[in-house]
Amino acid sequence: MTASPATVPLTTRAQDASSRIIDDILTLVRHETGSYDLPRLAAGLDLLRELAVERLGPPDREQRHPGGEYGDTLILTYTGSGAGHVALVGHYDTVWPTGTLAGWEQPEPSEDGRSRLSGPGIFDMKTGLAQGIWALKVARESGAPLPTVTFLFNGDEEIGSLSSRAVIEEVARAADATLVLEPSAHGAVKTARKGTGIFQVTATGVESHAGLAPQDGASAITALSEFVVAAAAVAAPERGTTVNTGLIRGGSAINVVAGQATAGVDIRVSSAAEQDRVDAEFDAITVSDPRVRIEIDHAWNRPPMTLNAASGPLLDLAREVAREQGRDPLRDTAVGGASDANFVAALGLPVLCGMGAVGDGAHAQGEFIYPDTVPGQTALVAGLLGRLAEPLKG
């Protein structure tokens, strides 16, 4: 006797499809999509769309938002049979420049013998993209009522979602809940993330010949070095605030007192109060040579994300689904990195992040996933979609 679609567990369906899901993950990984390579990003988004259409059929609504100097944002909406509406959000750009894949090596099994798959962007976050598409496919095949699902794929998350933020916020406002397919924290969903600042600091000094008239010069590099040291002291790790100067450029020649220098500073904060403190203390920094002008672009990119009142019921629902699927209790956690979930949480809307891959090594050579977790993560999202066929109740 053949089982009816409704009697086959989602976990079984996802397990049966596991090899095909992993094939799709590797297809995405093999097409490199570094954040600054516009031709590769455009082709990568075409590939992602083709994969979605192949697995789910043509969308009922589709819109591609040009990203200008950044990757485009694609929206695909599949109308459901239920009253709910869920947004599945994920980025297809990676931190890895084109050509990285050629020298990438596969890792040995972990210490406990589990196999691992590695590749640029496999953990952050191409596995999540494929799992999200397959989650809707698996849920559909169960025959259960489903919400309308809107996929949003953006190509500029790793550099701040500068062109896609407004689109993300628009899509989230139209949905009853948003699930962000970023990698999990060792299986835990992410309900709190730090806010991020990407500050540009410019020092403008006076150029002169370093040998003939050094006294006439005012070194922008020396002044900027003083600023960077003072900026590092603004960090307060005990309050969740970190400051990292990751890029410095300056000068025109080795025998010229530098007339200009710039620094890129990454700032992470856990609260709006810390954001205000950092702003004030950066503005109060002075340098020893008054001839050098310091200008600071206070570019706060993402607000801090906390578990807001709207997201609590969504987390409870995800835990119910995990329990029904026989998983270990679903944990939630706070992490230092930021994502597009920060934007949604700041609007007071229900959102869960970290619904994607289980693995480790984001932004590091050798980032990897555990392929044996792919079915479970896919089934978790599929089960949550089924529970969200009706609008989320607070």
C-alpha cells in the first residue's frame, strides 16, 4: 500500500532528496560570485533563478531590482494555498574574489569522523539558498496548506546591502514573517546580532619633500596612525563593542610627507546607547599636529538586532516544529556578525536568522558544511512554512 503524501514526514522527504539538494549547493558554489565582480554576480543570479524555476516552476510574480554598482536583487513570489505570507531572504554574493575556487582544497573529516564539504561561500551562504528552495519544494509535495512564499536574493549583503536594504524592508513589511537563510550557529538560530558601522576616516595634511623640507610637511599618515590607536581604545568588549581598523591607504611617494591618508574602520555594537557613545568618542579624538584635518564619515550600516516582541512567537513556533520532527531542542543565540535580519528586526517585525547551513568557518579559507545536516535544516524550514500557512499570532 502506497503512503499518501500527507503521511510521509518532511524529514523523510528531505532525506530522500539529500543528494539532489547537495548537487544544487555545489552547483551554486562552483559559480563564484564575489561581491565586486558584477558580471559573475549577474550570471550567478541567473543561475539561482534557473535553479528555483527548475525545482518550483515559474513564479507567480517576479521582479529584478538593478543594483547599479552592486549585485541585483531578485524577488520571486509563489502563491500559496493558505492565508499566510513568508519571506525567505538570502544573499548570493560572497567575500571571495573570482579565482579563489581554483586553489581550494577539501577538508579531512572532522575529529568525530563526520564528512565535510568546503568551498568559497558554501557556508555563507549558498547552502542556505539551496535549502530554502528545496524547503518549499518538499513542503509542497506533502500536500499540506502553505503560505505564499517570497524569495529575496540579494547580491550586496557582504558589503552592507547598500542597494538592497530598501527592497528587503519592503518585502518584510508585506510578509507575516521573515526567515533569513544565513548559516546557523552550530545548529542554533540567531535571534540577536550586533549593529555595524563602516566608518571612513580621512586625514588631510601638508605635503613636502621628506629630505629637503620635512619641517614644512604635516604627515597625514602619522596623524591617522595616532587616530587609529585612539579609536581602538574606544572599544568596550565587555559591552559588546569592538573596533577594528581593517584598511589603511595613504601617501603619494616614499620621499614625500604624506598629504592624505584614509582608514576603513569596522565597528560592532550591541545597543543604540553604545552607538551614540562611539559617535561621540570618535568625534572627540584629536591628533598632535593641528595642521592635519581629520574627517569622519559615521556610516552606521545595520542597527543592532534583538529578539523583539514580534519574533518571540516565531521562535516558539520553530521550536515546536523542531520538537515534532524529533530534533534536539532548538537553541537560539546572539552573535557578533550582522545580516539582513538586522533591518527586519529594527522595523519591529517577526524574523529569525540562521535558518541555513550547519558548519563553520564563515569568511575563512576552508569554510565548510556538514552534508549530513542538510536534510534536517531543509525539513525545519519546510515544517515552519507549513505552520505559517496562517498569519503568525503574537
